[in-house]
Amino acid sequence: MPRPSAIPTVQIDNEKVKVTEWRFPPGAETGWHRHSMYYVVVPQSTGILLLETPEGAVTSQLKAGVSYARPIGVEHNVINPGSAEFVFVEVELKAS
């Protein structure tokens, strides 16, 4: 059975930055994607996300307000395996 889709809401998209709020209902996923920009994630929820990667599945424990950054080229499918909604804000930095 297919998973529901995570819900992206673009808040800012200009020449310097793209800011997207991602809402994951229980069981929701982003679908496989490859990041073309350096990005920062700011969790709004505390909990576990499941990352399907080319190297296999990885769980990631996130804490509300504790940000992290990732380089260009990260490829994955992000899944909320929990029973509650999970929310984070993604800030993508565009090349100048």
C-alpha cells in the first residue's frame, strides 16, 4: 500500500534561499529525491524519522529546535514512521 505524501509549503523562494515547511502525517514520505542545494533542517517536532538511502535504511532522532545541515547531493526518501505528525522547516541555500 502506498504511503501518504508529506506536505510541503514553500514560505520563501527568492534568488538567495528557498524555505519550505514540511508536514508529515503519520506514515507519510517525501518520495525519493536528490538535493541540488546545500540545506539546513530546523525540526519543529521531536521524534524519529526513517531515511531510506542508497546505502540502506537509517533512523534519525530529531529534537525540536536543534538544526542540522547537509551538503549538496544527499539522496533519500524521508518517512515519518511515528503515530503523530512530524514537522520541520528546510532552508535551501542557492548559489550566488
